[in-house]
Amino acid sequence: MTWSEAGLILLSIAVFAGLFVMVSQEQNIQLSGTAQDETEIDPLGLIEEDFAAVCYGSSFRSSYSASGDTLVRSMDLLSTVSIHHANLIITRSLARHGFNHIVTLAAPDRKLSFLCHTSHDRPVRFELNSTTR
């Protein structure tokens, strides 16, 4: 046996030993973004579910604000729910889902605007319109 054949045999043994170590070890590889996306919950989706009890439809209507950084969502109040009861439900839902509720602006018996911030300090305005006149 020559030196080159002995080197080739040692190299083969090292490669197989490395493969055995790689296969036998427990793999904890996590793909970037997939596990984080599953654990991160959208607070607007949860708010929509709560607001569905007092509003028409299953989702918000997108609206636009005068300032470009404020996220505005609009909804219509069910005729079977009073605007005062809806105010209570929505305010509690905002607190439960981590929104920083600043103020509620009211037009008597017609409209409520909930001004708040998300947990990431993004300004949000929810507008609740009464369809009964």
C-alpha cells in the first residue's frame, strides 16, 4: 500500500465519520420567518371578530385619513344594538387586545370615532356609523 492509498482510506473514514455525526445529531433548524409568523397574531383580526357582534358584515371597510400615517377602519352599527352599548363593547375590546385607547369622539346618536394606538405605536381610528336616523 502506498502513501496515497493510505491517505485516501483515511480521508474516506473521516468523511463517513462526519456524515454519521451529522445524521445522528438532533437537528434544530428553524426556517426564518415561518415559526414567527405562526405565533404572531394580528390584533386587527381579533378586533374584527369582537366588533362583528355589533356591526354589519364580517370585516371593516377601509377608509382614508387626512394624515397618511393613521390607519382608518369604518363599520356600520347593527340596528338592534344601541350606540351606547356598542361603545362599551368596543372600548373593552380595544383594552383587551392591547390597543392604547386615547379618546372617543361622538356625534350624538350618529357616529363614534375611537382614536387609539396599536401596540407598535401606530395610530388607528375606528369609525362606527349608526345607520338608523
